[in-house]
Amino acid sequence: MATTEVARKTFADQFREYRRIFTSWITGPGLWLAISLFLVWAFIAERDSLIVGIVTGSLFALGAIGITLIYGILKWGHFAHGDSMMLSGYFAFTFLTGSIAGASQSGDIELLPVTTSDLPGATDTIWNFSFGYALLVAMALAAIVTGALLVVLDRCIYGPLRRRGSGIVVYSIAALGVALVLRSLMLIFWGSDPRFYSGGIRKATDLPFDIRLLYDQIFILAAAVVLMIAIYVLLYWTKLGKAMRAMSDNADLARISGINTDRIVVWTWAISGVLVAVAGVMLGLQTQLRPELGFIILVPLFASAILGGVGSPQGALVGGLLIGAFQEVSVGAGVFDPGYKFTVAAILLVAILLIRPQGLFGSSR
């Protein structure tokens, strides 16, 4: 009897050890192997969709990096991030055209007497792009306005909650309320009709490996890469970035060390605003501007941040590129209809929470 009990206990211990090893492999090297096999297959079978997914994913990455920065500093997720992205796109639209509601119909409301399109030669197309430098100036102005808006929102809404010691649920509800307000403002001032930065046929080019891309998509990818490099340099090679990382690790210790944490919070919101503004404008250039797109885009943004590992900027970058690739390839391969493209992000979000909640670059502890 005793021998049987010992054998049963030994078998149970071995089974638990094998299960631990299997689970560790599935959520570690096995997961990376599955991702690598998917990318190789996609490059062979759905090359065009994969490249377009990387372009779209670069926009997700910019927004996800902003979410990661806010979470790293303030320890909660900003659910108004998607609507902030769309609002910045509409800001750029108004700076470009000077119009708000009814911009595509008679009876336009001209809000601005002078626009970026009025600058000398601003509407002349750059190279083979569909836009001139008027859009670039409008994007820069939208980035300034969006960054300032997020700082004001923090001072007026999130800051008082922080001083009261509110919990994460209160922050989340407040952010959802802000998202609804921003979406309502977009509907009031710009209407529900889609808006476009430029009309006409956009030029495309053939690249090696039988890849065909729009020139505008090349610009989007290049601009996103430049901005990501700038964020990396900011975080790891500047005094401000070191202070932000110190506050992310331990806010109390950073405060005791002499770091002005209030100033770091302001810079976090401002930088996130610039990232989200550029992403919003380029998303409008890639597709179109629609008020409801801010809510739809929120799931891919959070899926990108969580897939890479919340709190990891480099993880948000990889997560964004992977989410974009999975979405476009699944549609290109006929797995999902284009209208259900963003469902892929929701599925991946649930899957990563079940398999590896800490994300690809998150700590297992």
C-alpha cells in the first residue's frame, strides 16, 4: 500500500513537472516559433498584405508606445487614446482646409482665415506623394495642439483624481467619459461623413520581391520609423528619458531622488500627444477620417501594447507591427472579411492574456 502511494505521488510530481516545462515552452520559445513561422508563411503566400500590415502596424505602434508611456508613469490605461488619435487627425484637416462641419458640401463653415494650404507652393505634391508640405505643417500643428490638449485633460480631470488617490477603475471610467466627449465633439464639428486629406488617384511603385506599395505608404512607414528612433533616443540617451524610466520603476524613489515628478507627468502626456497626433494624421492619410474609427482603433492599440508587454516601449513597437500584420494577412488570406478586420486584434488580445499575460517582452515574474 505504501509502495503504491509513493509511486502515485512520484507520478503526480513528474506530471506536474512535465506540464510546467510544456507550458513554459508554449508561452516562451514555442510562441516565438509560431510567430516566426507565421511571418515566413505570410511573406511567401501573402506578401503584399504583410507589407501593408507592417505599414498599418507602424501606426498602431506609435499609439501603443503612447499608451505604454502613460501606463509606465501613471499605472493605468488611457481609454481615450483612440479618440485622441482621431481628433488630432481632424485638427490637421482643419489646419489644412480651414473648414469644420460640411467641409465636403456647400455651405462650408470656414473656421480659419488662413490655412497651411495658403502657404506658397504648399499644395504642390512632394515627389510622388499625394500631398504637399501643407499637410506636414498641419500635422506638426495638430501634434502641438493634441499634446497641449492631453496636458490640459490631465490637469483638469486626471490630476485631481491622482491627488485624491483614486483607484484604477475610477481612472478608467473617467477616460471612457473623455473618449465619449471627444467623439461627440468630432461629430458636432466635423460631422459623420468621411473626410480625406487629398483626392485623386494615389501613385504606387513596385519594390523587390514583387511587392507593390503606394508612395504614401512608403512615407507613412518612413515617418513612423524616424519617430520611433527619436523616442528610443529620448528614453535611453537623454536626461528626461532617464528620469521617465526612473519614475516608471519607482515613483516614490524618483521623487526622493530629486526628480520633479509633476514635470515628468506633463512631458509624458505631451510626448504621447505628439505620437498619437502623428499616428492619427497618417492613419487618415492611409484610409480616411471617421469619428467612430477612434473607438474601433482602441482595441488594436491596447492589443499592441499588451502583446509586446505593457510598460515596454520596444514591446509596443513589435506588438504594433505584429497586430497590423495579423490583421492584414488574415483579410488577404480570406480568413476574415475586411469589415471584421479589427476583430483579429480582439482575438489576439484575448489569446495573449490567456497564454502569456506579461506579453512578449514582459517579465515572467
